Amino acid sequence: MTLSNSLDDLNTRFVWTQDSKIWDSWKCLSNTTGPLTGDCDDYSVTALYLAANKSWIKFWWWVITFQACFWFTHTKSGTSHMMVWKYGLGWIDNTNPKWGKRVLNKQFPAVFPLVAVKLLMGIFK
């Protein structure tokens, strides 16, 4: 499956749901059928994983070498939000579900240790 087809599948099946107020974890949405439920950080993780051809090795290499970066930002209404940037592809998030250029109010990046902790929290949730 091409990146475009994988992304189309994600966008078709993605259903936004809010994380617990206590336990905000990140996860890769990977069920093969039915809705893919998660929030903006789950969408961003999944989009980058799909761009990496479903390779965790490539995913982590991109994060560690800053070829990709998750950014905390906020929506126009002031709600906390997450996007991901990938060198050569641009930005993507669940509100702008195609890779490309974006004008946004970046607050701060999530660097490797935080990404690792958040994904581990999702595994043990």
C-alpha cells in the first residue's frame, strides 16, 4: 500500500476521541478494520509511522535525527494540539490531514525522550 493509500485509509477511518484527563498517552492506531479512534497525538504518531512505511526503525531514526518532529501547538480556539513535521513532506495533523506547508503557532517540540515516554505510556495504558 502506498503512503497516499495508507493516509487515505487513516483519514477515512479516524474518529477523534479525547484522552483521559489523567493519562495522556500516545499510540499508533493500527487495527486493520473498523474505526481508528484517538486524538491529535495518536493521529500524528500514526501518520509518521505510515510515512516510514510502517517501520519503527525508520520512525525512530527520523525522530532521533530530527528528520521528523512532533510539535505542541494550539488551535485558533486555544485548545492544545499536536502536529508532526517530516523533512521533505511538511506538516500533518488530524485537522489538516494531508502532508504540506502550514502556517501555525508552534509552541515547542517534543524531543526524543518525551516521544519515547509518551509512546511507552500508550503501550502500558
